[in-house]
Amino acid sequence: MTSLVEEEIRSVPFECRGCWHVWEEDYQVRHIEDRHGNEGVIWLRAGVPVPPPSPGAICPRCGSQQATMFPEGYLARHPELRRPPEPEEPDPTPLLSPVRKPYY
Ligand SMILES: [Zn+2]
């Protein structure tokens, strides 16, 4: 009998209370069941077991530990929180007024 191991990827959104940076951390969540039928969950990052995500994560921008956690999927419902990774390209069109200045 083989033990069933299920694994899923979860993106956990965080927000820093210091600089209001919003970011996500991807975790692998491994669901395990031991020989006694007890279910367990192991959180992994890059294959290394880590504690489950909790408030107090370290902000990658300012290093503050005042981050709060959002429920999973929060950012999908609030896309305005997700800032573009690159600054937007400036519009190459020069700002020219189509209205000529009146010449007196
Ligand atoms: Zn921060």
C-alpha cells in the first residue's frame, strides 16, 4: 500500500506595514497521511520545510517584520494592489498642444 502524497503550490500574499509593499511568496504544501491515518501538512519553500506562513514575514523591500498576511487569492480580487514590476514606459509622443497660441 502506498501512501498518498498530495502537493500543491500556494501563493500567500503579504503586505508590509512599514512601506506598504505588497508581495507574494510561493509555498509548496504537502499533504501527508501517516500510518495511523493522521493527516498532516508540510510547508516547503524550494524543497526545504519551513514554518507555515504567518504575519511577521520580513519585507523584501525595507526589511521590516511588520508584514500582514492576506487570505490566499486576495490579490486576484484586488489587482490594484499589485504594482507593475517595471516602471511604465514614458509616452514617446511629445506633448504638443494642437491649439496654436494666438498671435497678436
Ligand atoms: Zn516594507
